[in-house]
Amino acid sequence: MLLPPLYGLCVFGLTHHCGLAAEGGFRHLELPLSLLPVSDDAELRSVRGAADARGIRLIVAAGEVLAENPVAVFAAAAAVGAPVVRCILS
């Protein structure tokens, strides 16, 4: 049995976020790490709450991550409930 595809949306270059994704029937939203307030736990919880309220799962696009210290990137991704971090380890 084939399952229907789960489409996602990448926000690079777009000004719309979770609202557009939810209205369009998307279930995943790729969010650049640069748009996340990585040092503000309350804001990270707010981002997660906004996504959860709309039925959106986040994917964090982190770009290049230094292999010696990926902790902050993965901690921010975990705080917003992102099961995936797309990055380049170097």
C-alpha cells in the first residue's frame, strides 16, 4: 500500500512561516538556524508551540556545524521539537 506523500516547505527566501505551511497542507517546515533565537529558551518554546498548534514538524537547517561543538545546534533543534537537523559537519 502506498502512503500519500508528506510535503514540506523550506523558508529560505520566503517571508511566510508556519501559517503558510499549514494553510497549504504542508506537514514539515525547514527553518534556518539563523531564524531561531538559540540563546532564548522561552522564544524556542514559543516557536515550538506555534508549530505544534498548526500541526507542523520543524526541520532545522543549520548549514556548517563545527564537529567539535555541535551541542548548541542540537539543543536548539531539540527545543523546537525538530527530529531532523540538516547540516554539514566540518
